[in-house]
Amino acid sequence: MKLKSVFNLKWLIVLVGGSIGLGVLGLAAWFMFWVTFVDNYEFGFAYDKFTGKIEPIEHTGWVSRTPWRYSVHTIDLRPYQLSISANSRVLNAKLVRFNPKGIDTFVEWHGRSAGDKLSDLQEILKCYAFDRAEGRDCPFLTVIQELAPGQGMPDTKETKVAQ
């Protein structure tokens, strides 16, 4: 009888340990494939793969969506100084930011993952900020300020004499 109870105890330990192990693996898989984090300076949106519609995510923090139906993307909303330079000299610079109101146009023109990498987003915004219309015809771009090469320099005697 004692041998039988030890045998049942081993099976119970294996059953509980296996259940805990499978639970941890399942939680890790769910977290890796279903959960995305939207930071407080990012605009998050979910792309519905079945309908092709874009759903803005209204809150920051953890977002859980089914991976076979939705793709969750984030776009950085912080302002960036973009400049055109030649020979280590800044010729023109602008302070720009992504405008979330133009997300439909942005996805239509560049694809849903174009803003996932910050360097790609900055290059796209730079192209529209310095085009002929200076980004006015681009709904996903807000030009905050144009920065002249000498802007912010104090007026000294040397600069007055040079002019």
C-alpha cells in the first residue's frame, strides 16, 4: 500500500509541474505574439488584415490584439529637427512632427510599417517638409518651425560689420 501512494505522489508532482510548465510557455507565447506596448510619446494604430481598415488606439500602455487579424504599429510623435546640409554646413532646417490625423493618407502613400523605424519616418517627413509645397499638402506632417542657419545667434559687432 505504501508503494502505491508514493507512485501516486510522483504522478501528481509530474502533473502539477507539467501544468505549470505549459502555462508558463503559453503565457510567454501569448505575450510574444499578442501583446504590444504603446509608449506615451507614440501614436498607436491597429491595421485590420481582413478589412484593410485602420483603427487608432486611444490609450497608451499594453495593447492586446489577435495576431492573425490585426497588426499593431506605433509612430513616434516627438518633434524632430530635420536639416539639409552640405560640406558640414546646415543650409536649411525645420522642426517637424507627425500628425496622427493624416494616418490614413500616410498608410495609403507609404504602407502601414513605414513609420515603425524612426530613421525611415524622419526620411519620409524630410522629403515632404522640403518639397515645393513645404508640406502644406501633406496631412500627416506638421511643420512647427523653420530654423534659419543664423537663427538664435546674438548680434555682436563682428556680425554687424560683416553685414
